[in-house]
Amino acid sequence: MSRKTKSGKNAASTLDRRRETLLARTSAADESATKLSTLEEELRATSQRKRDDEASLSEALIRIAELKKAIKSAEKRRTKLRSARKDARQDHTEARRRAEVAEAKYDRAVLADLLRREKDRDLAAHAARQPTPVDPAAAESPEAQGQPSNGLASRALSGPARWATRSIGRNGSAEPTAATQTGATA
């Protein structure tokens, strides 16, 4: 009987060992299955992330190409605008110069017209005040009219008008001279 009990103990202990081994290996298989499914899920997520990143990279490369084109186009536009600005500045300078020349001509014309009217008015006023000469020979002499005989009287009337029309400053405007201040207002 001792053999039977020994073999019963052996059988029970072999059964226990195998059960423990089975449980341990089943537990290990479950853990490896869980680990496998976790790894497969991470692999799927990584693959999806890779596809998303590749799509983002492709979009970014397209955007980079668009931005490079936009930068190149902006630089061309900038060059054209600078050239146009330079031309506009030159046109503006030329137009301003032409306006100054036209203003100088206008100033000269106004001054000449003013001097002509003043001269005509002055001559008319003096002609009306002069007495009629009794002797025709005395009337022709400049001394009889109160003027010097060296011909300065005729030059005195034409002198300020001539000087006034020639006294134009560098900027094209008429500058007052002693001849225009005293000759035109006297």
C-alpha cells in the first residue's frame, strides 16, 4: 500500500505541477497576446501617423513652393514699382521745372504789361500837363522841355522797363530791382 499512496502522492503532485505549469503558461500566453495586441495597435497608430505626416509634408512642400513663387513674384513687382517710382519722380521734377519756367514767363509778361501801362499812363499824364510851345524850334530842343540834351531822357523811360524784364532770379520769379521799385511806382 505504500506504493499506492506513494504513487497517489506522485500522481497528485504531478497533476499539481502540470496544473501550475498550465496556469503559468496560459497566463504567459495571455500576457503575450495582450502585449501583441498592444504592439499591433501601436503599429497601426504609427502607420496612420506616418501617412498623416507624409500628407502634411506633401502639403507643406506644396505650400513652400507656392510661397517661393509668391516671394519671387513680389520681388519682381517690387523692382517694377521702384522703376515706376523713379520715373514718376523724374516726371514730377520735370513738371515742376516746366511750371517754374511757365511762372517765370508769366511773371515777365505781367511785369512788362504793368510797366507798359504805367509808362503809357505816365506819358499821357505828362503830355496833358506840358504847355504847347510857342516857337516850333524851341519845342523840339530838349532844354526847352526841361530835359538834358544828351538823350538820357529817352533812355530813362525805356531803361527801367528793359532792366525789369531782365531781372529774373534763379528760381524763375521776378526779383524787385531799384528800377522797378522806383520806375514803376513813380
